[in-house]
Amino acid sequence: SMGNSKVSMQASMLMNVINVAGNAFCIFVLKWGVYGVAVPTLISRMAAGIYMLVMVRKPENQLRLTMEGVNHIDRQMMGSILRIGVPSACENCFFSLGRLIVASMITLFGTSQVSANAVAGNIDRLGIIIGQAMGLAMVTVVGQCVGARDTDQATYYIKKLLKWTYVVQGITNVLIVIFVGNLVDF
């Protein structure tokens, strides 16, 4: 929202490099199996989180994290955030619980069913990747507009980005439906 997307890109690159290198080392060298995937993932996310905390403390940032800001509690702002965040968190928890139940049931089936579920999940993610990417971009664009106190421009860009998202994601999903047989055959 401060117009510096370079920092989030650097954090993402740091996290991915640590994760990929750590996975390769822990799986192929240490022979840790699933544990060898979990540990580097945790370490990479911790490293990215620490990097982001260091970056948001820099005094030259327009928005920055300070000890005074952390210690000060604005109850009205906290209430506004919680009224939005708690229902969203509950929805995500229930959704994740549903996915966990489905995944648990699928693991009871044979190898071909588990593989088919994995392929279907990847194709499903391919269909929504445009929307997810545009959602991340929209946070920055709308944040800039709202930060500049230009709500008309924020509304304009929300509508424009949503239209592009619907068009491109619609085309992508139509292509997936048309070529689903070829995608599954890989």
C-alpha cells in the first residue's frame, strides 16, 4: 500500500529460495521425507516474516511499525478490524476443516483416486490463479487510492480490475473445460 512492491517481492524470493533449497537438502541429503518438507517450509516463512518486520521498522517508510504504535491500543479501530476479521477467520477455518475432512476421506481410497484428486486440485488451482493474482494486485492499487483519499479513483480501479479479472478468468476457465481431457492425460 506504500507503493513499494519490491519489498514483498524480495520477501517472497527469500522465502522461496530457502524453501526450495531446504527441501532439496532435507529430502535428498538428510533423507527426512515429509519432515524434510515441513521444516524448510516453516523456516522459510519465519525468515520472510522476520525480513518483513525489519523492513516495516525502517524510519524512512511512510507507514512503519514503532514500539509506541504497538503499545497503543485504539479500541474503536480494533473493534472495526475484529468485526471484519473474526467472521472471515471463522469462514476460513470451516473451509479448511472441510478440505481436511475430504482429504482424509480420499487418503482412504487407492493410489489412483489419490492421484486423480491431486490432478483435479492442480487443474482447479489453474482456474483461479488469475483471480488470486488480481486480488493481490488490487490490494496495492486500492490501498494507494485510499491512502491518497481518492475514493472515486479506488472505485474506478476496483471496477476496471474486476472486469479484467472476469474476462481473463472466464477465458481461462472456458479453455480448461475445453481441454480438460488433454490436461488430465499429462
